[in-house]
Amino acid sequence: MTMVEPAPRMVEEPLHRRLGVTDDELDAIRDRLGGRDPNDLELAMFSVMWSEHCSYKSSKPLLRTLPTAGQGVVAGPGENAGVISIGDGLAVAFKIESHNHPSAVEPYQGAATGVGGILRDIFTMGARPIAVLDALRFGDPASVRTRHLVDGVVHGVGGYGNCVGVPTVGGELVFDPTYEGNPLVNVMAIGLLEERLLTLAAAPGPGNLAVLFGSTTGRDGIGGASVLASATFTDDDPSKRPSVQIGDPFAEKLLIEASLELIERALVEGLQDLGAGGITCATSETADRAGTGIRIDLDAIPRREPGMEPFEVLISESQERMLAVIRPDRWEQVRAVCDRWGLPVAIIGTVTDDGDITVVEGDRELARIPAAALTSDAIVHARVATPPPHLRSAPAPGAPETPTGGLPERGMDPGAVLLALIGSANLASRRPVFEQYDSTVQANTVAGPGHGAAVLRIKGTTKALVATTDANQSVGALDPWLGAVLSVAEATRNVSITGARPLGVTNCLNYGDPTRPEAFWQLTEAVRGLGDACRALGVPVTGGNVSLYNESSAGAIAPTPEIRVVGRLDDVARLVGPAFVTEGDVIVLVGEATPGLAGSQYAALAGVAVEDRPPSIDLAREVAVQAFVRESAERGLLASAQDVSGGGLAVALAECAIWADDDHGLGARIRLPVANSPAVDLFGESPSRLVVSARPRHIPALVLLARQHGLPVEELGVVGGERLVIELAGAGATGAAEERGSRVADALEVPLAGLRHAWDTGLSRALGWEAS
Amino acid sequence: MTARIGIVVFPGSNRDIDAVNAIEVVGAEPVALWHESATLDGVDAIILPGGFAYGDYLRAGVIARFSPVMRAISAFAADGGLVLGICNGFQVLTEAHLLPGALLRNRGLRFVSRQIRLVPERLDTPFTRAIGKRRPLRMPVAHGEGCFYADAATLDELERDGQVLFRYAHEDGAAADETGDPANPNGSLRAIAGVMNAAGNVAGLMPHPETAVEAILGSDDGLGIIRSFVDSAAARATEGEPLAVGGR
């Protein structure tokens, strides 16, 4: 034992740490290299591939618990996108990806390249991208930073999506203080393919060629920030350029057409897009999937600029590039297709049988790593999950709630509350944003953004695809299990109310630093909730994305489980919309309100700390509600169907009214029995509830069907007029008003014009945009 | 006979999909025309579709006008052939000086995608004659550079000579205002949404009739325009019927 401290001196951190590789991980890398040390290039390749983003090293054990099998699933997690058969020889491919951190740094390019990346995941599989949905989450809409980010992200999504000609048909825009330092940009794409053209990202057949086509490789988007930071400390070095990638939607459009043509003409054995990890990732993943290796000829890779280091070439995340594995005799044909679309193309390597990713420059071998070590055999960490002391653990599904006191209701004017809610930044019309996205190109859009689920017809069939996106971060912050379950319930419910059957779920889990036990507990609980809900509802998880380290100096974001669901509607003529249709139709509430206002928009509006718990969910009830509404639609009983979610029943009714008749509006007269309290019954967000309307002659059948599904059902009123009138009935109503000493009548009566104005102008007002 | 309608495909065209669909919906035959093609494959009429030809990074349509196919189209148009430019196609036609005016950035400086209404000014042209009666037509717009501009003298001339084909309008058919009116989505001067050349055989408009040809997609009001175009093309092909409509 020495008693002498080492003399203080300038110690440079060893390279692996500067690249974000821990000492333990370095040991694990040595194991996979037969005991030897990696050289600097190999270390750079490992640092990217073993990053959380590429390896899922923290989340992999959790994700394995999710239900992935389901009817028609052709490709599930692990592929570029989930693929589900929809009959007629067709299949749908869909996937979601986050681009949170790039968007925080450079909102336009961050969002644009997010769209580009997710589109590549779709057409890589042989599917033509037919739709994009984007979920955006920001901080306070009044803050200068938020307004800058919103403007940049919206321009980026539009600038890219509009140019490539893929309609943006839906999404979410949510403001919550928790995202002030760390916005969320989660982009989903949907593609349609002929099943026979399904193409996998594998590199089979030793002797085949690895071909890179699309844009050239440059220094933009060099790997993890750690690599950047470690490369140099001088200000004028070009490698200090921001690590945000730059998008070129025109190149992407050409890449889509060229890739689909190569697939259609059966010229490729495997196809993989280049995203995070660049050439290193694309070669190692395709080789590992096929049990082969790839020998990369560094000099053959077309560069955007001279003087690039080997590691820069291998981990560059330059956009709009694809790796194809082809038979040698097809090279001339492949080159001709790329030439026709004006895309650079080069043979950059050969498929081998040694299982290694080998990098050579001339005669020199620069790197040799087993492909599996970079991908399927990458390190997995067992993280520690600890619930925070001030939060209860998640309840068992269906556990009874203890009713607790709600918000102060003294003096509450329900009409004023409704106007404030429907004009609030989170519930007002998203039109000022989505009008900047082309939502109609390709001539498939039956229902675009604005009124619930997006609906896309499938040309040449009677079918349609229905897509929704939901995430409940407010409840997730209070109970991450429940937040995830509610998100799945709402996203699938929004598919079911159109009459469609949910086919599959893709998800983007946005959480904090997994090395913090509390953040990892949130992720663990969310994945448990996601699995519980998907099993109960019988919907497979076909893929997803995990985004961790969503933290800023202001703290971690509220846990945000972004859930996307794609459903199939067999007869688009039977599509049910959310808006009222005909004067005289009867309005029916299915399901019942349960106590709890925590996590609601009403609570957020009231701006008071809410002591009670969010309303829980009975998954069996949720399953019954969705089965009921699909069956009602199938039997043609419904005129409209809307779910009760943000803003509660009052907002749901208001939306049904103002969206009616092509946005001209149709009023309603409602008599609402108060079972809990006026606030809970009008504005509570307990799940598994629907507002449906139907012709009077269909009401008996509808009520009977609801009862057969074991659902509470209540006739609320009638469609008609130019006002929304809600009378509160029952003991909870009049008595409560007297008790409160409120002079406000227990009724809400708002002209549609007022509701419409509040809804139309709310977002522009919140963001300080001029109304247009 | 079935009219064969050429649909130009520039790198970056994207509403060619919509145009093909519309032509099929009305029972005609779509024929893709590659931008590098110097010939037109004997088609009866030509649609320049929407999109971002060559990326349009510099200015919409500015590069496309130099493509080989545009040389062929100029000759085709000079010979009286029917040409319809939609959105990006309209932009290309103005850049190529086959149509008057220019399309500037939207006044709001943002891309605009919404359902609008437009009213045909004339019902006696190859592009409008199947519309039936003058009424507001509902269809989408989706563009960033759609503000129709020309100097006042040119605008007067276009109006005098009957070259204004469509104007943006309100639901009741009243023409939209130039500024501050959401019914005019891009601030086009005199709310002009579409024009034709003096000879009456080349037309362009910013809205998308080709995306509004099926009720399931929200509107089939675009059918009248597409039918007019296809019927006129077929008539010209079979009967050699003169297409050009004179001034008024």
C-alpha cells in the first residue's frame, strides 16, 4: 500500500471516456475482441453503436416483455418498421422516431431530418410512404424560446414533408412547462407496400456487393457529441461543426423513387437506410442479421469534402443515403437506376463469410470487429429502478379509487370554463400549424388533421387506414404506469370510434436519464403499462423508439409515452366521424365519469395544486367500450362517435357541435345527471367514455348493444340549434350550487359562434401569431 | 376514343400521383413523360403536375423550364396543343413564359394547405366547359409560392381579354379580397387563382382540381375541370376541333 498521493498533473481523460464509453464497457469491448484493446477507429465505431440511441442498452430488457405477436404481423420490432398485412396482397409499414435533442439545438433541421429519417425507415422495407404524423411538445407558449422552437420545428416538418410529397395528416401539439428545456419531436411515418415486395435489411450471400447510394458522405452529423468534443479543442477546426445533420428533401424524394424502383425490379438482396451510426451501423446491422460480414473499402466511399478521417467517414450521419446489398451481376442495372435519378452510387464493400465488419484502406486493415459485437451482442445494462418517495406505486388494474375532494368549485361558471378550455393552448384548433403541412398530396386523405383520427383510403380497395397519436404526460408525471395505459387506451379508442380495428401499436418512449433510479423506474413502469394495455386490448407492439436523457437544467421532462396506432377500416363508406350530423339525432353517453381531476386540462387551467389522484382505468371496461363502438359502426347505427378526453365531456360535446356540417356547426341541448360533482362530470377526463349520436330509430338498438357489452349508457339530449346547452340535473347539481353560494345557474349555455371563435383563435393567440 | 394525357415527371414532382389518379377517374389514359424526354410520345394533352421540380430551392419552376421536356412542350403549345399546369406546373409555365404573370411567395410567408373555393370566370374554355354552371368549387391548395402577381397594366389586359380563368372566392361565390381575406390563401392580386394564355390552349392554376375528384376525399368539385380538359383533348384528337377561344 502506498501512502503517497500521485503528484497533481494535467491528466487527459482516456479516449474511451471522452467518447462516452465507460471503463466497464471498455472491458466488455475487449471481451468481444478476444481480449485485445480496440484501436481508436474501432473505439469510435463501438462508441456510436453502444450509445443508448443505437443499442437500447438500458431499455432492451424491458422491451422484451412487450407483446409483439398478433394477427397479420409480418415484421415486428428489430426491423426498420413494423409491417402488418391488411389483405389484398397489401401490407402497412409504420414506425415512429424521436428527434428531440437535434430539434432543441437547431429546430428547423432537427425536425426536418427527423421526418427524413423516419421516411427512410419506411421505404427501406419496400413501402411507399403515404403519411406522416408528428407529435410536438414544447414549454410555455408565451416564452420566447418556445416560440422560436415552434416556428423552427413547424417549418422543418413542413419544409421536408411538403417537398418529398408525403402528406402530414395528423399529430399532436402539446404545451407543458416540463418541456421548456427539452422539447419533444416524435415523427411517425406510414407506408403501403405489396407484401411480395417486403424487403429486409440484411446482407446475405458472401460475395455480394455492398452499394452506397444517395448523398455523399460529409462531416455533418458526426456521431455522438462526445466524439465531436474530443476531436479537438481549437476553435477553427471544421470538426467542431454542430453535430446536427442537414436535410435535403429533394435528395430524399429521389432516394424514395430510386429505392422503390430497385425493389420493384428485384435488383436488391437487402436494403438499409443510413441513420444514427452511419455506415458503421448500416453495415453491422445488415451483416449481423444475415450472419455474414462486410469488408468496407474506405477509399471507395464518395466524400463531400477532402481530408476526412476514417472515423468521420464511418460514423458520419450525413442524410439521404442508402446501403443496398446486391448480386455482382446486377451492378450495371443498379447503377443505371441511380444514374437515372441523378444519385451518386458506389460499390463500397463486399459481403464476407467471416462475420466481421472489416475496414480497409488500400492494403491496410484499419479495423476488424465482429458484426454481432456492434449490434445484437452489444452491451446491456441492468439499471436500477426506484420509485420516488413522494409518489405511490401504481395501482393494480381496476383497483377502486378513493374519491377525494376536487378543485374549489365556488363561483365556477361552467360556460366560462368551457370557453377557456376550448380556447386554451392545448385544446384550441391546431389549424395555424397544420395548415403549413401539405395534408392532401397523393390523393388518399379522407380525414386529415384537425378532427380526430387521420383516415387514408387505400386506392383500388374499399379499405382505409386510420391513424392516431396520443400521449398522456400529465398523468404520466403522477403515475407512469397509468400514463402509459391511458395513452394506449386513448390512441386505440380513437381508432375504434371511426369503426376501424386497431392493428398494431408503435411507440416512442421519452424519458429521463436511465442511470437515475427514479427516471428508470418511470420507464420501467411505462413499459409495464404499455404491455398491460396492449395485452388487454389485443394489439401487438410492432416497433418503437426509446429516447432517454430528456433532461435539461430545469429537470427531467414528464414521462411521455407517445403511442401511435394504425387501424384498418374494411369499408371506408362506413367511416364514422366525430361531428354531429343531423338535427334531431339523439346524443348518448356511453361509460361513466369516475372521480379525480389530477392531470386534467381543467386542473391545469385552474392552476392550483391538485391533491387528488388521476382517474384510473378499468381495462376490461375499455375493451368493452371499443368493441361496442366498432360493432355499432359496423351495423350502421351511428351518426357520430367522439371519445371523452382532454377537457372532459363538455369539450367533447363542444367539438362534436362546432365541427358539424363542415365546420358550420350544429348545436345540442343536453341534460346531464351529475353523479360526482359538476367539475368532474363536465370537465373530468376519466377514460373509457364516448359521446355518440344516432337517428332516433337506432337508439333502442344502440342502448341494447351497450347493455350487452355491460356498459352504462345514458341518453343526454338532442342535436340542433345554434347553441350548446348543458343543464345539470340530479341531486349533485342544484344542491351543489346552493351550497356553493354560487349565483351561477347549474347550466351552461354557449352560442356556437363563441365556441368556434375561442377554438379557432386560441392557438394563434397563445403563440402570438397573427390570425390568418 | 380515350384521350392519352401526358403527365410530366420532373425529379421532385409529387402530385403526379394525384394527376394520374384524376385522369383514371375520368376514364382517360395517363402517360408519364420523363423530364429528359425530348418527345411527347404522341399524347393528346399535357399536365404539368404539382411538386418541387428539381427541389425548387432557388425559386419554384426556375430550373424546370430548361429541361428537355419543356422544349418539346413549348413546341406542342405553339402548335395549339392543350397544356394544363397545376401548382408547381403553373409556376413552371410562368417561368417558361408560356403563361403571363409570376407566382411569388405567399403574402403570409408560410406554406398554406387548406380547402379553398374558386369560381370559374368563363365556362367556354377547354379547361372549364364541362363545369356546367358558374358556382364556387371546393378543392385544396398546398403551396408556399402561390401569390399571383403581374403589373396593373398586365392585370387589366388579362381581365379585358378574358384570360383570367379562376378567382379565389367565398362560399357564396363572391370573389375574395386581395389582402386580409382568408378566402384568398396567398394574397394573389385580384384574387386570381388561374389564368390562360391569349391563344386559350395553355392554362395554369394553383389549387388542385386533380385531388378533388372523388367525394370520399372531401370534394369532387375538381371533376369539371379535369373532364373539360380531357374532353377537349379527345375532341381535338378525333375531330381536329379548334380549341382556341378568342378574347371577349
